[in-house]
Amino acid sequence: MDTEHLDFLLNRYFDGELTPTEKRELELILLEEPKARREFWRAAALHGALRISGEQAWGARAAKEIAERPAVAAARSRRWFLTEFPRLGWAALAAGLAAAVIVTVSSWKEPRAIKTGGQAVVSSRSGAPNSVADPFLAIVVDQSAGARWTGSPSLRGIGHALGRDRVRLEAGEATLMLDNGVELQLRGPVELELLSVDHGVLHRGQLSARVPDNAIGFRIDAPGVNVVDLGTEFSLAVDDGGEPKVHVFKGKVRAAMPTLPSSRTELGSGDTARFDVALGIVSRDTGDLSVFPILEDDSMLPRATGDVRYLRRAPKSVRAGTYEHDSIMVFQEKADVVLPEAVTVIRGASNQQRGPEPSVPDLAVLPAGTRVRSYLIHFDRVGASRDDVRARGRITFDRPVLGFVVHAKSLTDSDPWLGHPDTTYDSPGSRQILEMRFLRNRTGPVKSHTSGLFDEVHLGADGRSVEMVLFGGLAADQFRVLLAADGN
Amino acid sequence: MASPTQTALVQGLFVQNMMAVRGFVLALMPDFSRVDDVVQETFLTVTAKADDFVEGTNFRAWAFSIARFKVLESVRTPGAREIALDAEVIDALCGAEPIEVHPEEQTGALATCIGKLAPQARRAIELRYQQACRPPEIARRMGWTVNSVNVALARARNFLRECVERQLARGPG
């Protein structure tokens, strides 16, 4: 038996990396060689212990937080011994011992996330940056007027992107849109940590989640409880005593206390359950539903797909460098404006990349007096290197698109009457236009991006969708979409 | 249906052996995301079959046999089949010798040994085992190639295995 090769295959097996050929090879070795089977269990023992230690380290902070609430912990301990020990006996005691083990695992420390520019850089526990870059996971698409964020990095509100961050909303409400389409409604005071687009930790406070079909399996952990979505809208609230409550608005979730397998429970529409983590008790609850944030009806909002994110309120600024991330942001500027002068727009589709001559889309002039609704499209990739970053996606509106304002002069000239009054725009001199092949700037035809490609903006066949492929280069890309105003 | 006393006995034994059961399931299911479900299903079946357990016999072996069936059920599903071992192999692994899985003994020693890893190796192990990242994701986060991650994980595990075995051989204190 080639032990080195077996070791190689076992490592790949435990990491889920075996190719079909390697898998068959490992299976044959394990079937034929008793020594290989012993080696398997030797390696498996370490693999299992590592995962269990890792899970415990991950959960240790939650356990620590509960333990740091002395009044609650002491009250619970007394109540537990008086009322529950005779009933639960050794099972509860063993669960308690297992929980105690969690706190003793000290060598595993969580990395600390730092924002530099727009990218999250994770430093090791020694504090030395190790150049580990994390992607953004979510964008703040809405927040109430009184919303107040704290912590580091401090959020700048609507349009801000989050990576693997632990964020605190001290007051007000805010809505996050994750990259997989999961919508999280937060109500302050709330503390949320995003680990991935599929997984977050609610340390305190209340949130509601709307999970699309493609993200089923989305999981939120609270101290001592995990909730796995099975296709639904649900809410999770952690009170000051660290006691989680789960409510399902629509669909189904599975919730469980990891240290107590018997606690696993499925909740359906309208169900509420309370988890007493200290006692290991799950109880159905019909209490006050007002603790759960209400998800806004999103059926009337423009539908964004791909890298496009629709902001439900205008951001404070769209100046280059304010919000750098990997998504194209779209927001409504004005709902109903009478154009004071004619505006030149483009419509239809155009081929920007191929052919000896640029394909020019249909040009149209919207006459003065036309009533329009305006939206701004804004893409500002992280940093300003010459390397292109591509973002693509589509946004579909509820009514026909009249055209896109892409020319620099038309864009800056229309800012005063189409721009949002609370949003700061770049000054005319620094305004960047799209790199579309048919456009011209002061020095001549617009040049391609470093990659040799041009930006593309097309009107979909339905007349209501805008499809775009934008290349973030040295500056932000912007254009304006005009729709007919209500009643037109 | 088992008496409340028998059910309580079996559930208590399960909780005492939960780390071992979890370690057993982890060995047979490289996909961490399914492990919770299989352990919980095992607990429910152990509870339902509480009457079958005879006090004084080997509870751990009995629980492993139930967990093995739950693993086999789980790995039949699409997505799991591709990375899990074939049922025949799982049977061979579970059938021959007494299975020695004692994560409860190893976790204490691991805490010391992980602290001895080089920072980048420790980071790779943390991403793999705390955050359940697979090598491609670890590579992306660390700015490494997947191959470098595979090598780093393999070396780190070798070091940890030897370190843990040394620690356990030395005994407590």
C-alpha cells in the first residue's frame, strides 16, 4: 500500500475535493486493504475533532455573551436546578457539560475584519494584515430616517456595502439585500454578523428575512439556536436575556438548539416558537408579534437581477469614491417632472463590441413639457486601477422606458431638475460618461476600457427592461433612465 | 413504545456520546452542511428505538449502527452521492474493526496543537473547520491557488495528528 498516495486521497476526500477517478481509486483501496481502513479512521478521528472544535469555537462567543449576563444566568441556574433537573436529569446535565466545553476552547480566535477602501481585509489574530480579501455580501438598500449605525466600520447608510462584517444598528430600521437575493429587515438595536451570503449570526435584536427559492437553506444563528430557511419569510428576535424567538410569516423553517438534537422543530406559516437555551426547552408562543419587523411589500418595486441592486431610497451621494463596491446601484430620483427643455436620449439595442464602425442606437428627443420619472444608474467599482471590473444585470420597471440619458452634457444639464434633492452629484467637470463606442468626449471618440471592451446598455424587447454590461475602470459610470410619469 | 425511564436512559447516553456520534458522521460525510441533520435524525431514531437498547451493552456501537443507516439514507440524495463514499465502502469501513472515534479526547489536545501552527496554516485550518469553507473558497479568501490550499491543509493535518497523538500519549498534566 502506498501510504503517501492514500494520505493524499484521504485529504482530498475530507475536503470534498476528490475527482470521480480519485474517488473510485480510494474506494477500491478501502475495500481491499484493512490497513487503509484503519488509516481512514485515524485520519477521520482528527477531521471530526477539528470540525467539532471549530464549531465550538464558533459558538463560544454566543455562549460567552449569555454567560456575561450575570443576572440572567444566575436566575436561570436557580430556576433550572429547582424545576428542571428532576425532570431532565442526566440528559440536561450532559448537555450543560457539553456547553461548558465550548467556553474552554481558547486557541481558536475569530479573524477581525477591517475595511480599507472598499475591500474587506481580514487580519490574523496577531493583528497583522495578511492580505486576505473578502467579497462584499450585501448592500444597504433602505433605512428609516432615524437609522443610526455604530461600530467599525461605521456604515454610511443607503448604498453602503457589507462584507464579512459585524454591524450594529442602534436605532431605526434598515434593509439589506444580500447578493443571493435574500432580503433582511433589521430593527435597531440590533447586532448582525454576516459570515457568507448563506449564513449570518444575530447577536441581539430583531430581523426578518425574505428568502427567494434560489437561496433556500439560508441560515441565521442566534445565541444557542440556528434557523434554517426552507423557502419562506421568517423573523428572529433575541431579547435582552438572550432568548431567541422565531416567527414564520410564510413558508417553513427548521430551528434547533445545536447542543440538543431533540429540540429540532419545523415551523410553518403563522407559527411562533420560543427557545429557552439555558433549559433546553422549545415552546410554541402566541405572544406579541409586534417584536418582529415587517417586510415591506416588494411586488411594486423594479425587479433587479445580476449585479444590479435597486435602492429604495436615494443615497446621500453618488460622487465617485463614495460607495465603492461590485454592484450597479439604481435609485429613483424624481417621480414626476415636467421637462423644462428637450432632452436627447438613446433607445433600443446597439452592438458596441464588434464591427468596423460603432453601431449607434436609436436617438430620440423628448420634447420640453414631457412628464417623466427619472432613475440614476451608478457603478463605482472598488479602487481606481486600470484593471477592468465587469458588472452586468438587468432592471425591469413597471412601465415603458422612454430612453437613457448617456451624453455627458445632457446628464449634467439635467441634474438640477431630474436629480434627487438630497443626493450630491459630481460636478460637471468631473462627471464620467459611459464608454460607449458611438459617444464622443472633448478629445474625440470615447476609448475602450483597458480590456478593449465598451460599456453596453440595451432596452429589452419588452420595452420596460434595461440590460447593461458596465466595465468599472478609473472612474464611476453613470447614466439616467427616463420613464413616463404616472398618468401619462 | 419505550417507558419514560428507558427513553430517558437512552437519551442521556446519546447526549454523553454525542461528540463521538458526530465524529462518526463527520468521517462518512465530507459535506458539513448535512451533518446536523443526520445527527438529529439519529437522535430521533435512537429515541424511537429506545426499547431495543439493552442496558449494559455497548451504547456507542448501537448508536453508530443507527447513524450509519442515517448516513446511507442521506448520501443517496443527489449532490451528496458525488462526494460521499459508496455504500459498499461505508459498510466495509463500519464492519471490520471496532471504530475508534473519540473527538472528546482529541479536542483538548487540539487547542494546544492549533496554537503551534504557523499563522497562515492556522488561518487555512480555521477557514476549513470553523467556517466550513471548501478549498476553492479558502483559496479565494487567502489569495492562494487551490493546490496551495490543499497542500497547506494536508501538512497542517499531519502536524496536528502527530502533535495530538504525542499530547495524548503524554497523558493529562
